[in-house]
Amino acid sequence: MTAQPMPCDKEELATLFLFDKLSDEQLARLCREGRVERVEPGYLYREGDDATCFYVLLQGTIVLSRRVGGDDVEVTRSSERGVYAGAFQAYVKGPEHARYQGSARVTEPSRLFVLPAETFAAIMRDWFPMAVHLLEGLFFGTQNTQRVVNQRERLLALGSLSAGLTHELNNPAAAAVRATSALRERVAGMRHKLGVIAAGPYRRDTLETLVGIQERTAEQVAKATPLSPLEAADREDALADWLDAHGIADGWQLAPTFVQAGLGTDWLDQVAAAVDEETFEGAVRWLNYTVETELLMNEIQDSTARISNLVDAAKQYSQLDRAPYQVADLHELLDSTLTMLSGKIGRDIRVVREYDRSLPRIPAYPGELNQVWTNLIDNAVAAMAGTGTLTVRTALDRDQFLVEIRDTGPGIPAEVRDRIFDPFFTTKPVGEGTGLGLAISWRIVVNRHHGSLHVESAPGDTAFQVRLPTTAEPSDAPA
């Protein structure tokens, strides 16, 4: 940017709304310690640069912007005399506030009044000491309030997730306990029946045949596939009829277990051919214990595997054993979040995953991205009030990753759509939301990952779109 020094006229400064209450002596100090410059179109400063100057527009057009992804997105454009930009918070003490929070440029030859940041801070403290104390208190108070509420928001989310995870863990754990208790009874029954068989008139070759059938039966149980209720009922009827015809009392009680294991009348024919009529019923009931034992062990295996998967998902979600910034798999992050929220999502919301599995891994703060997915999915589920379709889609959108969370809820009213990312704004009833979920998500996506967060909404179709750069460096910006 080229700048041409120009005379500073205190009479001109007095016409600006910022300075119209100042005395001649104060205006003279501004001219003495500041300067007027004529600048050509271009940037006055860029986001992240050291905040060195306070600018006031005298003539021309100034544009303020924020960085989103790799682009500067326009926030404000003005030609009004007296609008200001730059280090206007220089009165706040501390080096953490010494960088520009956005970018500024002029779009035509413009005149600007420029004060060095140090001078601006000194003038503010000299002329308005009480106001500076109030503004500092307001600034830091707002920061502290937001920090506390952010922490509260995270704790509320953690509490909700913990409750859901506890519920999800309790189901397979309870199933495993029930199956273990039943298994103990079946094993005891099988031992008893085995003793009866051993004391009976079985020949050695008959026992060997039965043991062989038992082994093949166990293998068959492992391969069994679920049947529809109608198919299962038909097979149970056929098996019960077969057992009744061969003198097995209460065959209808045995039939469901055999059908669940994928065993039919052809299997019973093998058993009947291996033993004589006198010992047939004892052999069938002994094999029934075998089938029940295998089915219960399968249930225990499935339950413990479910518990293990939930624990893995919790570790993936929390990122407790991983570096804060790393290269991660987007789909693992999304799946772990969906698993953690499965209790809240419920059975009446259909979850559709439209993943582009060809996407490369992403450099990011995975734990913070999981917080974004949690907020967006939780809002989508709440909007659908327990029933609808939740679609999670990933894709490569030009040079950015796209993650889209879509729901079939009533939509976001147009009159509040521009405010949903504002801190403390919420459409939920009092006590049900802090209004920080989307604000936190926006900061994580935009400030921390240099991406963008956008919403499109209509009744029955709302989509939050997160775009993230495919290459990025760690950010110093707070989440």
C-alpha cells in the first residue's frame, strides 16, 4: 500500500462524530501525534498482522473482512466519514490483543487519519480514564463470561454424552450377565444329560457318532442367519410336527431353539439314524443343550464386542490418548460421534451415511471437530423431535473437505437464520440451551481450522455444511 502524507486539519477532525466533543487542545494533540495519509486502493492491514495503527476514514471507501478458509470474506463496506478500524482495542492491556482480528482495505483513493496504537492507548487513558476502566472491565468480563459458559456448554455436552454412553453400555452388559447366568444353567443341564447318556445302553460307535453330530451342530450354530418371523414360524411348526411324530414330548418347546440355530428336519433325521428309538429322545435333548450353549456364547460374544466397540468409540471421540493436532480420518470421527449419540438419536430416527471413502486423512484438531459434530448432530436430532432422517455426508468440494449434517426437521425461520451463530442466541426454551453450541462450532471451524460453516434451511430440509482445508498448519486461535 502506498501512502502520501497530507496536512492534518483539526477543524476537519472536529466534524467527525468520534471527535466532535473534543476541545481545541485535544484536537491539536491528535494532529500533532497522528497523521493524515492519502492511500491508493489496497490493504491497510491483514488479519494476524501486528496491530500498530488506529484508522479513521476521512474520504473514500473502506472494506473490513475476515479470513474464512483461504479467502477474505467481506464483513463491512462503508464510505461514511468517521468510520474507524484497526487497533481500536489498544487500550486493553496485554500482548495477546496486539494483532489485527480482521483485514481492512480501501477500494478507491482514500484519505485516512492514522494514530499509532501506542498513542491511541495513551490518549484514551489520559482523556477517558474512567471509560477505559469500564471498557477493560467489559472486555475482560465478557471474555471470562464466555469462557465460563463455554466450559459449562462442554460439561453439559459431556454429561449428555456420558448418560447416553452409560445407557448404551448397560444394554449389552445386562445381556451378557443374563446370558452368562443362563449358560451356567445349560452347562449344568448338559453335564447331567451327558451323565445319563454315559450310563445308558449306548455303544461306543453310537457315542462317537453323537459327538460328531454335536461338533457339526456347533459349527452350524455359528453359521446361522436370522430368519423373518414368518419363516421362523413355519420352520418351528415343521420341526414340532416332526418331533411329535417321533415321540418327543413337548417338541414345540425345543423347536424354536433348533430353528434359531439354523437346524431343520434333515438334521433330526441324522440324529435319528445314529441312535436307536429308546435313546433318541435323550440324545435330542442333550443336543438341545449344546445348541442353547452355543447360542448363549454367541450372545455373550456379541455383547462384549459391543461393549468393546463402544469403549473404542469413546476413546476415538475423546482423543484422550492422542496429540491435540494430528492427521485424522474424518469418517472415524463422525462414526465415533454417532456412536456416542446413538442413545439420544433413538430408534425412530434413521441415520444415513453418505461417505466418500476415497477422501484422504485431514490435518486437524480431532477432539474439537468431534465437538462440532456433536453440536450439529444434537441440534438436528432435537429439531426432528424424535422422528425423521439424519443424513451425514462427506465429499471433496474443489480443494476442501465437505461434511454435511442434514435433517428433516421443520427448518430454521428466515428471520433468525443470520443470528444462529451469535453467542448466547438460542431458539430453545429457557433452560434447554445456552446459545453457544453453534458459536463454539463456528469458532472451531473458522478460527481454528480456517474453514467455513454455512447453513441452508427449508421446512423438512436443513443442512449445515462444514468445509475444511485439505492442508493446514496448527492454529494459535482459541477454540
